[in-house]
Amino acid sequence: MLGALASPTARTTPQARPRVGLVAGWGRYPILVAESLGRAGFDVFCLGIKEHADPALATRCASFEWVGVAKVGRMVRHFQRHDVRDVTLAGKIHKSRLFNRWALAQLMPDWRTLRVFCQHFIFATKDRQDDTLLLAVVNDFASAGLTVAPATNFAPELLVKFRQLTRRAPNQAERRDAIFGWQAAKQLGGLDIGQSVVIKSQVAIAVEAIEGTDRCIERAGALCRQGHFTVVKVAKPQQDMRFDVPTIGLGTLQTMVQAGGSCLAIEAGRTIVLDEMEVVEFADQHGISIVALDAQGNFPTDATPAAA
């Protein structure tokens, strides 16, 4: 993909660096993508979503501006004005804000946004699932000559490999819960509801919906006071790697410690682990097991189970 971006479609000259647009949401992921693009020789033209993006992006990008989440028209015009043709999306958008009272008035969508989402929010002839809404944005960008590529194309090292990450392997009970949770999470993802489930003794304690993984784990901690539960986070069966890729970071592990979780099972090759060394070190310090299963939910050979 990097080679494709350096092609004539990137509108470069011998003196110019190729340009990539970045629409940045919440979290560290956009920062790591911007840094990776910079190291690869690209100028990053970043639009930070207001009340989501980290201001530190301004120091990592050739250009940085704030934009409202409901300003699709402004996003398109910004990239066209700066002769950007290749764009990537990174970072979470807090969808729950769409359900605030007077949300439409607060977001103040521009005309292009209204046109893109009128069937979802005005006429209600289409659903408002994550994939549906994000794909509508991607398709509208394409109609304006903007190609959206997966952010993992630019930072492939963030995708976790098939292996046990921590010193401690899942014990037999955690292993059974991970297998049980894997099937549940895949079913949940297939309905585009969420990507995470929390399992204890092969019982679903909590499932992720609009609130996100951390709130799901917190709820599990309140419902399962004895702790020692397993968190399973997977990609959707229909996962589009251009958006909403499952992501964990240090915050996920901190929430697990506070809530009483003991094992985290994720999907190799389709899950982003931010600051992996720090995440693994923290997990080892607190006795949490992290394991990356393959696409069929199989354990790596190095994840030798211990007694429960």
C-alpha cells in the first residue's frame, strides 16, 4: 500500500513528499499511525475530531486542524484543497453522543453530512450500526475522489501476532471461558453490536454494545465480585479493516485490574495492541494472561495451560 501511495495518484513532485490524509478520533492509535507515516516519508494532513482527538497530533503532522464529527463536507473540501487523495481513519468515535438530547442541534451537521446520513437519521430507512455509518462515509469520500485505506497498512507492526504475549498462560478454566467467549463474541460481531464479551465459568457476564470495551469490563466487575473472569475481544466476521478495528491498550488492562479480570483473549492479525511492551509488562506485574488466538479461535502452542 505504501508503494501505491507513492505512485502518481499521490500527486507528488521530485521535491515534494507524498501526502496522506488522517481523520483522527479518540486514543493513541491516531498518534502511532501519524508517527509511522512520518517515518515512512509521508506528509500527514490531519483532521482531528473535536472532543476526541489528542492535541499532540499537531506536533506529529505536517498540517493539523480540528473538525466536527458531523462535518463530512468540510473534511472532503479540506483534503481536496490540500491535494490529498489518499486518506486513512484511526481512533474511536464515541457513538453514544448521537443519543444525547438535542444531539442534532449540538453536532450541527453540514449539508454533505445531511445528504450522506439522511436515510439513517431523518427518514430512518437505513440502520445506524457502526459499519453502516462508517461505510457511508468511506463511500462518500470515494465519490469525491478520496481513497480510504486501512490505517494498519501504515502501522502493520501494531497488529498482534499469533502467540501468548505474557509470561502466564491461561489456566484450564480461563481457556474454557476463552473458547466459549470466542463463539459468543463472533456472533455479537456478526450482528455489528460489539466486539467484546466477558465470561466466567462459561457464563456471559457482560457483552459490549455502544458503551465500549472498558465500560463493559467495568460492568462485569460490578456483576462478578469474585473476579477472575476472562475478557474476549475479536474482529467481526465481516470486519472491514478500514475502520473500527478491535484495539486494546494500557487502559484496557488497567480497567481489567480494577474490575478483577484475569485473562484477555484477542484475535491475532486483526487486533491492534497499542504500546505492546508496556501492556505486556503491566499484565505480567498484575498476573494477567494475554493470548492471541488464530482466526478459528485456536490457542498458540506456546500457551500451555496450567491447572485452574
